[in-house]
Amino acid sequence: MEEMFKCAFAKHWIKKEPELAQGTDVSRSYRAAFLRVKECIDGLFAADAEIELDPAALQFIDHQLEAIDFEHARADVFGEIYETFAGPGDKANEGQFFTPAVAVDLLVDFVRPKPGTLVCDPAGGAGGFLIATARHWDALGTSSATIAKGLFAVEKDAYLARIMRGRLALFLDTTPRVVCGDSLAGVTNESNEFSFPKCDVVLTNPPFGSKIVAANYQTLSKYDLAKKWVRTEEGGFSTAGGLNSPSPQILFLELCLRILKPGGILGAILPESLVSSKSYHYVVHYLRERADILAVVGMPEALFKTSGKSGTHTKTVALVAQRKPHPHRTKAVFFAEAKWCGHDSRARKVPLNDIPLIREHYEGFRSGRPCQHGPRGVSVPPDRVGLNLAPRAFEFNAEVEAEQIKATHEVVRIRDLVQEGVITVSTGDEVGKLAYGTGDIPFIRTSDISTWEIKVDPKHKVSEQIFEKYRQSQDVRPRDILLVRDGTYLIGTCAIVSEQDIPMLYQSHIYKIRVVDVKKLDPYLFLAAISSPFVQRQIKSFCVSQDIIDSLGDKLYEIQIAVPKSKKRRDEIAHMVEEVITTRVQAREKAREAVAKIMAS
């Protein structure tokens, strides 16, 4: 790793000062450039340090580095080197996922820090946000001395802090303030206390991950969000005494708000679950009490998969907020959802990137132009913004559409259907992987449900004994409807149980909905209704992230179902659906019969 950093800095300096290149002699070029790096960036490398690789190795590395545009790479090149050699598993356990350039640039463009202000990153990593800010100011003609004065960062990892100082010095020819220490505790790695200056802008990607120990008791006691929070009768939250063990990103969020000046801007990459999950509503409440939300952009799950060998699939958002009080009251909030960011989950470059279009729409929003571009940018009135800040929750307004169709359709919430005894809702169980393949009774998982059909995977059938354990509690009957509630892409997928599907068990990630009063609601009509775009768009908007999977959760009961007022039309639709289901089941059974006859004597 040390040799790779030497080479990366040397290559960067050769591009900075091309006269250092020694013709075709790569080895001499690198050694000359490395000497220049040591002269210009004090403390980055030891005075007696040398590049220890042989000429053949340097030739190979130079060929690889030549293909990298250090200024515009999709990934943080220095972060990738560190992550690769330090071990992606170890870094993941520390919550170190280096922010891809596409996300860094998006936040810098959204926030647009002004030269002469103070920009801070309390979880600096390899310095991505400060480098992007420095480039932004440099493009505006700001002097290196002014840029350096306006940057401040803290990084706990000594090696990363050193690399960050070097990268910034490489760009500015001077070194901004970079503290090596624990931001949450306010203590340097040498056990000296330090304080954050009051900042105009905070740009950061706090460490996140369930395996990270956020802080000790003494540190936790300093933070409001480390306390236990409970809902009040008025619908807000209050502390209930005692401490929790919160994930580090929660404490970092509070820290960011603390170090901002009134009117200061926060731009942060956060797990979507932190701003959408019911268990974190107290965090969003705390945030909104102290800041106005300006923008939230949902990022693709592939965002952090920049190398194909590391990173995380955690769903994240780019959040921009302004600390109260500030002179300009926010009249609306910008929400957008990016499906693509220029690469896929295997780090392969793809020609799809929603970020530039979202940036363009935000520019229009900021200028006061109407913004109704669906997933790629929508302006939402403050009274619609609650404690779920997931952008997909604002792509579709069911109340508006329900009002538009009320003349021809009856619209009712699933909660009302349950309370009136028209339907019942229940969930399944997890039998455990050891039960798979122990018998002939189907165990239905989310992947077995597809466009109204149940497709049994033989590998997951269970024994009669296991079936009997759950038979009474699950009680699956013909015309029960199975609806996927948890997952990534399958939430909202549904199927209806036929006579031929029984006996069966189903997993806990699936809702079982039974129409009890068939006089009021036909099961086949209900299947068509919950498959309609009106309902499926609600399902998408209600889903909340649980980091790497999504969940509909109890929001099922908030969904509005629309069916035609015309009895003739309702009967026609129910008959069509029943006919489709019957035909499919018959075709499936004939296929099974044909296969069975192959081996018949």
C-alpha cells in the first residue's frame, strides 16, 4: 500500500509538472517526481523514504495509472488504493466506504459553498469532499491560500489523515487543517482535546454500519441522540432518560448540526433507513426541529460498488439541510430518486446516469421554476413532508389521484376493509434453511410469487412434520392472496392461491390477505385492484429502506384501493381474472402431468 501511494503521488506530480518526466525512463521519472513530492509536502513521507519497486514493477504500475484520470475518476482513486490493500472487509467493519465522485460532486453542486467560508468534513476519509470543494473554489479564481484557510477536516484513521493532507497539499501547494482524531469524542489520536470551529458548510459521509462501536459511555453522554426517545401524546418525541447504543451516523448527524453556524448548510450522504425507517423517526424529528430540509436525493444501490471487489449495497440518500434560524424560509423541498449513477453493481461502467438530469432539475427548482419531473425531481410542499424523507415517498400523491377518480370509483383504505371485517391480513413464518428439502410440501418464498402465479421451487419443500407445526396458524385456503411485503424488487408482487397449491406454507416476508365477505368484495376483483398502477405506486412510495432491503411494513393498511362503482364492470373484471388464473393453473397441471408420463411404464 505504501509503495502504491508513493507511485500515485509521484504520477500525480508528473502530470502537475511534466518537466519531471525523464523521457522513456519510467523508473527515473518516478524517483525524480517522488523527490519533488517530499520537498513540497512536508511530513507526508519520511525524509529518507524512497520508491522501493524495481523498474519492471514501476513500468507496470505506470501503465495502470496512465489510464486513470485523477481529476475526474468515478471512484476516489486514493480511497480505492487504501481500501484494496487495507482489506475491504476490515474497512467495512469500520464503516469506511469512500464516497464515489458522482455523489461528492452532486453535494458540492447542490450546496455551492462560497469562497471565504469555512467548509468542514468531520469524517474526512481520503479527503474527497474537501478536494471537490477546493476544485470548485479554484474554478472561481480563488487563491490557494484562501482555499486552504476555508477547509477543515477530522479523520480518525492516521493513515487516511496523512493521505488527505498530502492530496490537499498536492492540489494547493499548502496544507489545510486536518486533525487526526475522534470527531465524536473531540480527542486527537495523541489524547489531546480539540474543538470544532463554527462552520458555514459541513460536507460529509459519516461512517455507517451495524458492527461499528460508536463511542464509549462518556462520549455518548454528550449527545442528545444517544439517549432513549419516546413518542409524546402530541405526536412528537422526547427523551426518556438513559442511553442507547446508537449507530455512529446518528451521532455524526447531531455533531454536524452542532458545529454549523445558524443558517449553515449540511450536505451529507446517509443510509436511507436513517431518514425513512419508523425506528429512526425520532432522528428525523430532531433534525427537522433544528434544520430545514432543502433537498433529498435517493442514490442507486450500486453507488458504492465502484471497484467490484468492495463497497456496500446499502441504499443511501444525499441530504441537504439548512440549520435554523436562517433568513430565507424554505417554501418547498426538492426530492429526486436516481436509478443509475454511471456504473452497475459490479462496478462496470454503463451509459446510464440520472445524476446530471437531477442536478439540472435542482438548478431549476433553486431558480424558482416549476419542478414536477417525477422520480428525477419534484417540488414538495412542506405540509406533505413528514418523518419519512425517502424520495420515492413523494413521487406519487395518492390523495390527488383518488380525488380525480372518485366520480367513477369507490376508494377505500385497506385499514377500513380490515376494520369492517371485509378482509383479514396475516404474515407467515420462517422455517429455517435446515428445513429445506426435507419433504414434499411447498414453502413459498417471495421469489416464488410472480404475476399472479405461485411457482414452487422444489429445493425448498418441507416435511409433513414441519407443515403440521405451522398448519393451523397459517391456515392457507383457496383464493387467499399472497402479497410480497419485504425485499428489493418484488415488493407488491401478488398471487392468488388455487386448490392445486394446497397444502403449503409461506414465509414471513409475505402478507396473506383473505377476503372474508365475498358479497362486498370479490377476491379476484381485489387481486386486480392491488395489481393496478394506482396501488403499486402507493406501495413503492410507502416502502422504507432497511439498509440493503426494503419493507412495506404496516404501511399496507394505509394503501387505498380503487374499484369501479359499476357492478357490471366489477363483475366483468372479476370474471376475467378468474378465467386467467384458471387457465394458468390448468396449463401448469397439464405440464406436470406430461412430465410425469415420461417415466410412466
